[in-house]
Amino acid sequence: MANDWSATYGFEDAADVCERFQLDLSCLVDGEIDEPAAARAMVHLEECPSCREFFDDTRNCVRLHRDVADPARLLARISTLTGSSIYGRASSIELVHKLATIFYQLGKAYVLAGTNPDYLRTHVFEAAVEVEPYQADGKRFVDGVIEKGDDDLRDVDWTFARSMLNGRLKEIVSPLDKGRRLLEEAVASDPTHEEARLYLAFLHAHEGKKLQAAREFGEVFESAMSESNRGHAAVQLGQLYVAEGDHRRALTYFRWVSMAGLEERDERFYFVLFNIGVMYAQMRDSRRSLDYFRRLLDRHPDRVGDVARLFASARRLQQAISEQPGFGERLVTTCPELFQPAGGGETNA
């Protein structure tokens, strides 16, 4: 009997189904596929090891092609792999990157403090630095570079950097304005600093500049050398589409994180499975929603408490569950851990 996917495409043979999906997956890597086809292909990808291997190979080939087509990207990758300097001494590149990281870390701390202090505890993978001691360390670093007087560092205005760390920041009252200025300086010093670009896009999203934020997150997603940073960009793009009510497009980005294996390799991405379950619930696909919630608990059993809190705070999810007859009962049956107290046993609710 033909499975659901063969029926969708009108094929009876599984090999034919995979061949058709692999054409779609090739288009997905190139960004040349419509959203419904992309969603079907990604669902199939989770269920077919052969197509997952094909997808990984295709993605690696595309990255290699992009490196060759973009000299700056290729040189950056060569520099990373070999430790050699293409545009000058490797030590100079390292010093400039360290300066950008100082600006980034301080900018991130101010942005998080100015948006929601709870982010410091729950929504970031690495805690923000303590501003004053980190800024003092940054001053000492910049002073040391200036005293050395290396001609290879003339592309960066180190005197201006020292003035930023010594007094200019005090003239800026708003933490968000301080964060923006620091992140902009980080990107100006090192345009390839992915983390600084991510937080600058996050700030734009917070300020309601959603189109600009989407463009910047998209650029990081397409160009980042760090898989984790691509994952962060994908999650943020997904959240932007959630805010717009575009659940299918949000789902595509959340599922990419799962497809890339980030959620399995780095447990801090566990919440992506929850997000996928929520998207399916809001799309009235309770079966897939429950499958993902169950998968989340199976893969991350130590996160039951965190998942329960996510459920408790997700009002739209609760509404979607209540609007679908039998969904709540099946959720209790499928994920009983969520309805038990920490010490075990059943609740009285």
C-alpha cells in the first residue's frame, strides 16, 4: 500500500518518492521552493535517513560553492582553518576581533538589561557580562594595543575605541542606546562578528523595526560560519513570523534547527521542539503537535519542569488545545509527566 507521501505525489514506489523529495530538497537548499513543498519535504526528511544524508551532502556542496564564489568568505574560512593571516598578520586580526567582542559583550549586556532583565536568566545561552569589570578589562586591553603602536592595526581607530570605553558611554543615558552604539561599533570593527550582528538585529526587532530585523537575521542565517549562530538566527526569524501569525513560515525555520541536528547536539536548543509542537497545534494538526511534545520529553527528560513552565505560560497554545475537541485529553495521555508534581504521583487538578 502506498504511504501518505506517495499518495501526495502520485507515486507507488518508495524510491520514486525519495527521488521526488530529493529534487525538492535540492531546491530547498537553493531557496527555490514554495512554502507548502518545503514543509512537506522537511517532514519527509525527519522520517527518511537516506534523504537526510542526501540533504546534508547537498548543503555541504552548496556551502563550498558559496565559499568559492565569494572570495571574502573563502578567505575567512581559510584563515579559520589554517590560522594564517590573509590580509596581514594573524595577531592583528585576533586583536581586532577581540576589540569587536568587547564591544559586543558590553552591548549585549546593555540591550538585555534594557529589554527584559529576565532574559539574563532564561532566554540567553550565555549570561551577560558584568559591565563595570568587563569594561575595565576592555580599557586595559585597548591601552595595551595603543602602547604597542602596531602599524598593522591602522584599519581600526583605537584611540576612538579607548574614548568609547573611558567616557563616551557615560554621556548616553538609555541602556538600549548604549547597547546599540556598542553593537554598531562591534560590527564596524569586525563586520564578520556574527554574535554582534545577531544582537543588533534582536534590538531592531524589540524596537519594532521588524523588516530590518528580518533582513539582518536572514543575512546571518545565510552566511554564518557557526552552525549555532545560524540556529539562533533561524529561531529569531521563526519568532518574527509567529508575531505576524504566519505559522507555516515560522515552522519552516524552527524545523530547520531540528533538521540541522542542533537540538540534539546542544540541549539548549530543546525549546525548538516545543515551538514546533505549538505551531502544529495552532495549525489544528493535533497529531503532529502531540508527536513533537512527546519527542521533546523523550529527548530531554531532564527538562520536564522547564517544559511544564512553557506550557503554563503559552496562552495561545492553551487556547488552541481548548478549541480542538479531545486534544487536552490526548495531551494528558501522551505526556503524563507534565501533569505530575515534581515528587511523582498524580495531581489533584
